[in-house]
Amino acid sequence: MYGLGIAKGLAVTFRNLFRKPFTVQYPEEAVPQAARFRGEEFGWFEERCTGCASCAKYCPLGIIKIVTHPGGSNMQEGQSYTVDTFDIDIGRCMFCGLCVEACPYDALFMGSGFERGQYVRDDLIIPIEELKSAERRLSTWYRPQLEGKNYHPHKDEPLSWEEVGRK
Amino acid sequence: MPIRTEPITVNIGPQHPSTHGVFRMRVTFDGEMIIDVEPIFGYLHRGSEKLAEERTYTQVITLTDRLDYVSSMSNNLSYVLAVEKLSGIVPPERAMYLRVIVAELQRIVSHLVATGFFLNDVGALATPLMYCFREREKILDMFEMLCGARITLSFMRVGGIFQDAPSEFWEALTDFLEYMPGYIDEYERLITGNEILLSRTKDIGVLSSEQAINSSISGPILRASGVKWDLRKADPYDVYDRMEFEIPVGTVGDNYDRYLIRIAEMRESLKILQQCVNQIPDGPIRADTANLIRPPVGDAYGHVEGPKGELGFYLVSDGGISPYRCKIRSSSLINLTALKDMLVDTKLADMIVTFGSVDINMGEVDR
Ligand code: SF4
Ligand code: SF4
């Protein structure tokens, strides 16, 4: 019968008219984030970092800049390199997480933010000072030790450098 | 009195709301009938193949995400299969199952997007698209649980996947398998059999099986033309040989068939997902490989049945840490070559509809 398909379609639309919307009104309301969310605001722990620069070499875009000098002290391994510069240019970062995967000392973590807007591109370079002092909302991406604790970056308190290691 | 008309050539795109990206067509009309079509692409060229030559094998995975950004998982899979063939790495069982699971989820995502945008092009503006996006969102949420990203996933690694799935993923997947058939029924009630859709799509943009084979196209378009060809059956990779599923084929090869095939394939994907969930063993998820892979000198071709057709990576290794050459056989580009066969002798109004039914992704066409 002509028009039957249209009537059936309209019935579906009509039924959907009265249910709760699936959408949320951002920014008043945000959809919940998964614990593994790969976002900006990298978590970096000076105490754990040895300055090995694996992360910099592993980054497909080469946007991590590390400058070190020998003779510093590292709280895990004793004598080691002091990290002078550790800049991440998140203006070019694609949040692939390979740098985090490469870090053998659990010193680098993906962050869980996504709202860092800037007017100037240069403001998107995160310098070492900011990494040191940032409030760390660590993503559990590629960090099974955090996942084992059921850690969630937005529900739990920030962790200290001793708590984030594999041991 | 017949009016004598001159053929007129119209340029459509690259900035056209319904060309699915920066795609340009030079179309010659005789009155309202199309007599010639010339697709022009390259506006989104990023040189992925060249970039791959100076990245390590693992880093190239991030490039493959950006080919067909609606189906990153399939791209990842195709690439890692090629590298595994090249270097002789065998992934563990659990990883193979998880790969099939995510590849099928990705197929559903891609078909939902294809169906939604196709109906958008037909003129059902936004309503069916929003229905389709509702379920797509659920799958993207699952991907976020798995690997922290929604579009550019970088989920797979050579020799497996990067990390095991968290427990909430399995819960979400079980729920999804329960409610998704109902949602597909809902789309069908909304769309299939609708007279307006039928009159806009039936017997329009017909591609015969002969033309389809001759232009070497693949995927749902080929199957809609009545050719039973699916790499998941023809050359099974990972654990597809253990799965039971049908290959839906069309009869006419028109726009409507292409739509029906996509709906049917979503149902088949759900079947495969259910079997994977039942069969998946415990165990490791990544073979013991170094981060820096140095495959032996040689070449290999890995391919998958992606949502849009056969997606293949041809890699040549010179024994170094990055591919010597990486050639991407992109399904969208080759499917586009059949566009002229579909469009000639149809009307201007059907042009965008037919184009929508091909379901291309410019990221993959231009690479
Ligand atoms: S997330 Fe990826 S792109 Fe960003 S710094 Fe790390 S490796 Fe580089
Ligand atoms: S963050 Fe990790 S990989 Fe990068 S320099 Fe420090 S220890 Fe090495």
C-alpha cells in the first residue's frame, strides 16, 4: 500500500519524540571519560625520569625536547642525569601515546584533559616548569599498575611519584 | 518543438556540502542527463606513503589511523598484518580475537556513518543520521575504554594489540550485542520500504557485476552487484576462518541494494562479535617482539576486508627500521573509479545520491 513505509517511519519518529534525549549539554554537563582516555596535560615525574630520552625518540613527530647534563641524582637509580629541559609541543601532538609506551621508568603519563585552548601556538608548548608543578590527572593508558588499583583520573586524588611505579 | 541544447560542463566541489570531503567532479550534462563524469582528487594529499618511509614500523601505525578516519581499526589491522607477514611474527590467540572484535565493531561504525550520510544525501536531512550516530557513539565509547581515543585509535601493535581490554569493555560489549539488533530493526522500520527512498534509489546508479569486476572494486558495492567476494572468507586472516557468517549479496547493484547490503552486513558483524565473545581464550595479548622491528629483506602484502572494501598495505623492507616502500591499496580510491559507470545516463538529482551510496572517505582516497 502506498504510504505504508512513510507511516511506519513516522511511527518510529513519534515514539522517539517522548524519550529522554541522548545528548548532553556541554559545557554544563560532560560525558564521563574512560580511565584510559589519552589527553593532554601530560603527567611527568621529575623524580622518576632518568633523562634517557626514549620518549623523544619514540615520538613519531619528534615534538619532545629533552636537554640533560650528567651528574644529577635520580631517586630511583642513584647517580644519573639531570633533566634541564623537557618541553612537549602539544600543538603538534596527536596523543598517540607512543611516548608513554616507550618510557621504561613510568615517568611519563598521558593526561586526561582536553580543554586547553590558547590564542597563540607557542603557548601550547608545555615547558618543564609547568610539567613539574602541574596538577596531575594521570590517564591509566599503558599503565596496568594504575589500572590494577582501579584508579580513575577524575574520581581519585592525584598520585605521588612513589605510587605510580610498577613496583 | 524540441529544444536544441548544448552539453554543459559543471564543476562540483571541492567545497560542496555533499561531496563527503574535498572531492571534485567535472560533470557534463545534456539537459538534465549526465553524459560524462571526471572525478578529480588529491586535495587532501598528505603523503602518507612517503612519511611512512621515514618512520619506524611502530610509528607508521599512527599514520594508518588517519587514512580512513572512520575506520581506523581496519587500517591498523591491515598494516600490522603486512608487517607480521614481512617479519614472520605470529600474534597470540587472544590478540587475534580482540582484533576481530574491534574490526567488526569498526565495520558497524563505518556502515552506520555510510547509511546515515547516504540518507542525508537522499534528502532525509539529519534525522536518520542522528539515529545512526547514537549507536556509533556507543561503539566509540567502547573504543575509548579500550585505547583512550575515539577516532585515531592506534590500538594495534605488530604482534598483537597494545594492552588487554578492561573489564568494563566486556560489559559494554555484552550490552551492545543485546540492544543493537533492536536498533537495526528501528532503522529498517524508519527507512527500508519508505516510498520516497525507493523512488530515489531503486534502479538508479546501477553497476553490473561485470563492470564491478572490471573496475576492480571491492566491498559492499561489489557485493551489491551480485558478486560473492569477501576477503574474510576468501583469504581469512586472524580468526575469521573459525567464524560462521553469511556474505550478503545484492541482485541489481543499484543504490538501494548497496544500502540493504550495509544493513545486512551489520547484522552479520553482530553474529561474528557474539562468536568471538563466546570463544575468546585467556592468555597474552602481544607477541614477544622488540619495540624496534627490523624485518628481513623482502616484501609482503597484507590485506583486510575493510568496511569500504579491500584495504591493503604492500611493504618492502631493506632490513632497516623503517619500510623502504609502503604502498597503500585504498578501497575508496578504487571504488571511485566505478563512479562514471554508475552515473552516466542518470539525472542530476541522482548524482549526489549515487555518490553517497559509494561511501568513500577522502582521507583514504588521497592518502
Ligand atoms: S602522544 Fe604521540 S605525538 Fe604526542 S608527544 Fe607522545 S609520542 Fe609524540
Ligand atoms: S620520561 Fe621516561 S622515556 Fe622520557 S626521558 Fe624520562 S625516563 Fe626516559
